[in-house]
Amino acid sequence: MGLNSLSAAAILDGLDTQFVGRKVVYWPEIGSTNDEARRLAGEGAPEGALVITDYQSKGRGRLDRSWVAPRASSLLMSIVFRPELAAHQVQRLTMSCGLAVAGAIELQTSLSAGLKWPNDVVIGGAKAGGILTEIELEGAQVEFAVVGIGLNVNLDPALLPADLPMPATSLCHELGTDVARLPLLWTLLQKIEERYSVLKAGQSPHVEWAGRLVTLGKAVTVSATGSVLNGTAEGVDADGALLVRLADGRLEKVFAGDVSARGLG
């Protein structure tokens, strides 16, 4: 197995970070890494604590969608953060981690990775990964956040359900060869730490994030609770809200919902 085999010892052995991943909890199988990371965070786990698994039986994405990945095929992890953010700023953390994922993919492979608003990682118009950020609040401030990351590495998209919201792909599928998970993970954790350090300094990553968003410039349909908006995605604000220009010329700020764009699912 070598560089494809995950364990706490193997992860720590090649890790070059100060705090992200320095506390690592590895499970061969678990229901949800986000659930476990939230439990640990509530018990005082340090910032940067990593929960990672080879298989999730109850993995999930946004909007309560299930996340399916065959055993040992992917990177399935959650990281604890304790950012000084208000609740409405949490998307800044998702943006930072999305940029880290895209950067790690490009450093470890020859692939070009894009991002789809608000939390998908895409390659060639198909979904290769996703990010799920969940928070615990103390008043209006974030007490802790858990960022779950699922990245399809050595996965055959044909094994996934046929009714996915958008086509799926993996690094292996795009490259035509397997990708070693450990070096990819080490690079990803390093990139997350770098991005988080910038975030902690008070800088929003929205400009660079917008530069990677395949959603911008596209005609989009936004489905939110009780409403549907149609327009053109023009940009994002500092907190990651999508700016949609409607047919009547109004600019609508979208904070949440299901967004589909032509050709992107």
C-alpha cells in the first residue's frame, strides 16, 4: 500500500505543519468524520485537530445529501478550527479550504482545479470534491468550526449513484493512473494551514476564490427555501455571498441555496 495507506503514524511521519493535523484521529471506518470532529471539538480538541477515515457509512454534504465513496478510494476528513469570526463570516473558512484543495491538487498532479459556488471542487466540469463547514456558536460568534473535506482520489465514477446532482470525477479518472493519497494529504494540510494563517490575519480570500469560481459569468438558477431566482452570477462579496444579476437589472445577494449553472449541474 505504501503512500496510499493511511494511519495516524504515517500521516504524522511526513507532515510539515505547525498545528493542522498535529493531533490526528484515524478511523478505518466511521459514520461521519464531521460528527466525530464536532464531538472532539466540544470536548476541547485543539485547533487543527484532524479526523480522517478510509470509509464513511454516513458521509454527507450540503443540503443533507449523502456522500458516497468506496473504501480507501478517497480523502475523507474533518478539521477543527476556532476562528475569530462572526456567524455570517464562516464562508471565509470554506473559501480558504477550497483554495487549499485546488492548490494541493495542482501541486501534486498536472490537473487544473476549479471551484463551484459555494463549496464544490470541480475538474473539467465534473465534481471531484466538496467541503462541508459546520459551526457551534457562542452568541453571534463562532465557538468552533468543523470543516469536512471529501476528495475523490482513486475512485471510479462509474461506481457512484447515477442520480447525482452533477457529474462526478476523480483525480485517478482524470489522470488515467492512481494518485498516492499520503503526499496529497500532506500538501493539502500544509496549504490549509497557510490559508488559515492569512484568514486569521483578517484577510478575506474572496478575490482569489472568485478567480477560481467556474460559476461566475454563467446563467444560474438559485433554489432556496420557497423561492427560485434566475440570473447571471456576477461575483462574490467578502463573506462569499453570490452576487446574481436578475433579468430586471437588480443585483441579488445569495447567501445559501442550491445553485445550478448551464453545463455545471
